[in-house]
Amino acid sequence: MGDILITDDERDIRELISDILQDEGYATRLAGTSDQCMDEIANEPPALLILDIWLKDSRMDGIDILKAVKRDHPDVPIIIISGHGNIEIAVAAIKQGAYDFIEKPFNIDQLLVVIRRAMEASRLRRENVELKRGEQAPAEMLGDSATFRSLRAALDKVTKSNGRVMLSGAPGSGKEMAARYIHQNSTRAKGPFVTVNSISIEPERMEEVLFGRESPEKGIEKGLLEQAHTGVIYFDEVADMPPGTQAKILRVLVDQSFQRVGGTEKVKVDLRVISSTNRDLPAAIAAGTFRQELYHRLNVVPIAVPGLEERREDIPLLAEHFVEELNRSQGLPLRKLGEDARALLQTMLWPGNVRQLKNVMERVLILGESAGDITARELPGLEEPSEEEGRVVLSGGLATLPLREARELFEREYLLTQINRFGGNISRTAAFVGMERSALHRKLKSLGVVTSTKAGARVAHLED
């Protein structure tokens, strides 16, 4: 439940309130001066602060303490009490973020009602934060290809540091999943992971969303940077951030502090920054749409996240993972991949990468059979099978070529596809296509197909 910190320069008052609250089952701490109060808060923020507005022999009064606590611990509710209360002090306290204001001599029942409400508000706020964190599924990094192992090794190297990471890769390749993996395996794992979707926030609202707002009517509203305190702030598609906001973010990275919109106090934050982009940022810098200094601040550790076509070996594993996930979350049929479906998934084009693969599997489970293995004919984008068994539908270009050229073109594309499907592994490709390894090498050479290493994996391509 958390404890209540009672700060009053009158010993009798603070002990009286403490005794009453302890009888009600609350744990309490006591402070007689502003220094004692701030020391207690620095040691462990309370669930609630009861604060006298006048503190004799203290360097700070209640309003000063209120401002400091709301700046550094905005979630702590504060009840102001005073024997010299008037409407101006009450309004000033509420404007600075106090939960409520009670005059001395106070009614015990009234005080308990206000405390219960404040503690309930504090509890609900904490539970809401925990629920939001709980909604974040574990960042499962799935794959066994050489390309994927290279990516995970790079991510593992940066988890224990506090360095800023720039993740680059095509849309849908899993950049946010990589960012969450870094967070969940770091010393900040217990802190929040807050995403800034740069493209979806209206430019005129970007500063308010990031830095928060202070106003007499609504008090303090925390922005995303403040919400990420002690954790990670993730700038998704940072190239879409408005130029004016880029300059202010740059200052935050330098100072680790900022001002809320409408505020005057500096807010200090302790956070790690991870960014992502699918754009060519050096080209954006040259075009004048992205600040070069911000790029250098964010791009301390660049990591490229490969697309599916660079890790085709992982496609069946990912597809079956999505089937299991969709079964748990939506109750869709739990089905296995048939061999023909596995092979076809590995040869298809995936411009939308992992995101597209998940969408394809969801579509198959919704529209396909309710049981049995998933077959190739259930996958989207395929011609309906001919009524005449054994027939293959030829593409228009292939059908117009002489037999020798058509056969050579087919063999080249077929072997390119199979080699890339097996991550450049010649032995596995030879076993699948039914050829001796040496014979396959000769065939590849005659067709002008060569293999080379790219991003830690072997891939096939046509000879230059």
C-alpha cells in the first residue's frame, strides 16, 4: 500500500496524525523540517505526503516542497494543511499540483476521507502503470539463421550499456521488437518502455506530447519523456520528427532535462534513447530535413535489422510462432505447417517482412480449413489448381520462350530460390533438389549463379 510521510513543524500535530493513521492501518514516517522531508523523499518516495504549508526554522516552506516534489515525483499526491489557511494559499497549492487543502484545526473524519481518496487515487495510478507494463509482451527474438544470430549477438552486446542505439531496416522487419529486446535484457528492464510514434503525432502537438504541460486548470500533465524516466524512450521512425522538435530533443539529449509546455521549472530525467528508421538519414541530412548533430547523437551504436528475404530459413519458425500466438490471443485454430506450405512461404516475396508474414498467417487461419496441416494452396496470391492434374500454369514471359531458354531460365530462378531458402547451404539445397553436391556446383556455375556472404549469411545471386 505504501506509507504516508507527515511533515509538520509542530511535533504534537504530526504525532497525532500519525497515531490516527496507524490506527487505520497505514504506515507512517515523520519529518519536522523541510530538510528532513526532502531526505525522506530522496530515500524512498511515499505513497502520500501530508505537508504543513508553514515550516518554522526551515529553508523551504510547504509551497517550495510541493513544487520540488511535483517536479521530481509527480505521481505522489500531496495534501496541504495549515493553521493560517486562506483561499489564496489554497488556490496556489492546487495550482502547483496539490491533491487537496485542509485548514487547522481540522476535523479528523474529514482528514481521513481526503486521505483515503488520495491513497486510492495513488493506488489506481500505480496499478495503471503496472498494467500498461504488463501488456507489453515479452520481446521474443525467434530465429536460427546465421543472419539472425548475427543480429542477436549485436543486440546482446548493447543490452548492458547505456549507449544510444539506432536501428535501421525496412518497414515490418522488427525494429521495435529489437528495441524491446534491448530494454528487457538491460539493467533498465524494471523501468518503463515508452514509444514515440513520430509519424502519428501532429507536429503542432509534438512538444506537448513529449515534454508535457503545466496549466492552472489541469495542473501538471506528464509527457512521454517524463513517463520514460528510469527506463527507455523509443523514437519510432525518427526521420518523421518535425525539425523544430528535433532541436529541442537535441537539447534534452545534452542536458537530460527540459521544461514542460507552460512551465518554468527544469524537469530532470534519467532515460536511455533507442531510435529507428527505414529512411536514409544521411540523405535526409543532405536534403535539410534532419539535423546532422541529432543524427550523430542518436547514431552512437548503429544496428541493421534484416528483412525476411535475408533470413528465409527463419520463416517456418516465425509462421508457426504466429499460429500459436493467434490461437492464444484470438482462439484461432492451432494448425501445423505442411511441407509444401513451408517451402512456399520460404520462396515468396515479403516486402512487408515479419509484419506481413503474421498477417498472412492470420488470414489463413480465419479463411482456411479449421483443422489439419496448412497447405500451400491455402496461402494467398496463388493460382487455383488446374482441374487437369499434373498441369503447371506458366507465366506469360516463360511461355513465349524457346524450350532451351525457358528451361535455363527456370533452372536459374529455381536454384536461386532454393539456395536462398536454405541460407546459402549447398548441402541442404542439393539434398532437397535431389542432386549430388558436386553436380549442383557444376550446374550453378553453368547458369552463372554464385554464392557470397552478406550480413553473416551466404546468399545466392547472378554472376556480374
